[in-house]
Amino acid sequence: MSSLRQILFLLGKDLRIELRKKESLISMAFFGALILVILNIAAGIGKQVDADTGAGILWVAIIFSAVLGLGRVFAREKENGCVAALLISPISPGEIFIAKALVNFSLMLLSQLVLVPVFYVLFGSHFNADPLALVPILLLLNLGFSTTGTLVSAISAGTRRNEVLLPILLFPLILPLTALAVKATAGALATRPFSERLEQLEPMLAFCLIFSAAGYLLFPFAIRED
Amino acid sequence: MTPLNRATFLPALATLLVPLAIGMIFFYAPLEKSMGIIQKIFYFHLSLAGAAFLSFFIACVSGIMYLLKRQRIWDARLAASIEIGVVLTTLVLISGSLWGRPIWNTWWTWDPRLTTSLILWFIFASGLILRSAIDEESKRATFCAVMAIIGFVDVPIVFLSARLWRSIHPTVIRSAGIGLESSMLVTLVVSMVAMLVFCAALFHLRCIQHQQESTVRDLQQQLQL
């Protein structure tokens, strides 16, 4: 029970900072929307994209914008030596990992509240799919992305080239998850039956579980400052 | 004296075995019926791929051992196996492309095996970039160990999901694997052994180099104090 309270405490702290400064969230939503606009122009103005291309475009915007927020979560702790303070506090590294992953999860979810409607406005005039069909895909990808991303951003924040290294290290790892999400989203946009999408959702869930466990076990090594 | 002996023994064995394998590929193994001379690339391609996956496995094991024991030797092994693995995977991708062009009529296709190799290449090449970005020794070793473990964990997932997102398999790869003629099989085994010995020699030399490098750095620090 007390570890749950500690996790919620850390989560509340990070969300409060975010709420007051709004630095990550605004840049994530702004950058994501910008990518959607650029891709809309790149796809050809006035042309309608099919479900497969549309799904790919949506995920490019989400993944690229999410990296922005991910980089900030640890860079902020590093700036004032807060990592050392976190480590000497009676909170275990595993709990820090869960809290940080939850922060990233919520940031991604909040930015998607902006990005998905923008996507529908720009591309979706001929997709008559229910936007709610995207929810399970979004949740699973956010979970996998935030757990893997938390571990990798702890590593990249410990180096001299945080902003450059984070996407380089992270994108190859989450490529299978993204590819599955794209395929599932294409199915949802083309209003194919849900049972067909399970074929992608189940491996996505497996990815999330494996990387949550691996992240929880490896995070103490990634954050420790020798 | 034993490490020195091994350092000379493995390269010597490799210089015997690699020409033997090349000779067998071109003069002993029969010409494949439908693919012709281009099929000769298969012996190298497969042995390179085998050695590449093996070195990523060694990287993962070394990573785990480093995190458990914190000994420098495991970091040297980790670094050496990642380097060799990246070089070998590059060669696998190139030789596969060269083979695929005349046979499949394309340089690249999203077959599960090709996808897995490419993503593996990206993961471990990013590990090399990570290594170059950190100066502090223990931190570099720890971070690389974490990346090697998580990268290797990713491999089965990549393979599985690549099979799901592309459902049409080119069966060419499979038919090349099964039903080899015995002389082809012998050639394949010889070239695989040659490649493994060659990689073991490289691995050993790189390990020694990495260890010497850190010893030199220690001495440098002692002199400065």
C-alpha cells in the first residue's frame, strides 16, 4: 500500500510541475499537429489517403511528438541533481520507474486528445470509423512506448547527447510495436471487425508486459549514479 | 602464456579454414540447378547470419554477467561482440541483397528474417553510438549492458510481429534450407565452422584490445595523480 502511495506521490509531483509549466504537453501537441499538417501537404493537397497510409501518418505524428515529452521527464530531474535526491529518498528505483512511466503515459494520452481530432479533421473526412475503436490501440501503444521509453530515456539522460540519443536508441526497440499499431489502426479505420484486430492487439499486449518487466528489472542499473 | 597462444592459434586456424571454405564453395559444391552460380553466396550468407546472431547472444549474456559481477572483462566481451555482430549483420544484409536481386527480383522485401536482421542491426548499431557518447567507464559499461539485454529481448518480438504484419512469406528462403545435397551440406558446415573460428579470433583480439585500452587508461590516471 505504501509503495502505491509513493508512486502516486511521484506521479502527482510530475503532473503538477507539468500543469504549472506546461512545457512538455504544449510542445508535444504542437509538434504532433505540425507533423500532421506537413504530412497532409506531403501526401498531396486535396488527395484522400487510404486507411493504411492514414494509420501510418497518425503514428508517425504520435511517436515523434511523444519523444519530445519523454526527453524532458528525465532531463528535468538531472538539471538540479534531483535524481540523487530521488535515489536517497525511501522510494525504490522500481517505484520511480513505474511513476515515470505513468507520467509519460499520461502525457502521451493528453497529447493524443489533441492529435487524434486534428488527424480526423485533416485526413478523416472519408473515414467513417468510430474514433473509439482506436482507444485500445492507443492505450496499448502508450503503455509499451512509455515503459520502454522511460528506461531508454534514463540511459540517454545520463549521456552528453540526450536529445540525439533518445530517438536513436528508442525507435529500433519499439519498431515492432509501432508496426503492429499501424496495422491495427488501419483495420480500425477501414472498419474491419474487431476480432481481426485481436491478432495485432495480443502481441502488442505481450510486448507491453515483456518491456514493463524488463524495464522494471533494468531501470535500477540505468538510473544509478556511480 | 596461454592467452597469447590462443591469440595466435585462432587466427592461424582461421587463415587455414577460410580459404578451404572458399575453395570448397567454388570447386567442391555442385552448381545449383535453378539459381546457378549466384547460389554460392548462400554458404557465406548463412554462416555470416549464424555468427551474427551468436554474437548478439554473447552480447546479451555478457551484459547480464557485467550487471551481476561488475568485472571489466565482461564489458570487453560485450563491446567486442556488439562490434563484431554489427559488422557481420551489415555483411548479411549486403550479401542477402545481392542474392535477392537476381532471385527475387528485388533488393529488399519485408520478410520476417530480413526485417529481424535489419532491426537487430539498428538496435546494436545504436548501442555502438551509445558507447561513443559516454566517457565514464563504469557508466558506459552499465548502459551498454542494459541496451544489449533489452535489444536481445526484442528479437523474438520483432520476428513474431514481422510475421504478423506481413502474411505472405517468400518460400524461396525455406526451400534453400531444406533438402540440401550432401556435398552442399558438407560445404555449408565447413564454411560455418570457418566463419565461427574467424569470428572467435576477431572476438578474442578485440577483447584483449579493450582490456589493454582500459589498463593504459588506468596507468595514465595513476601517473597524473
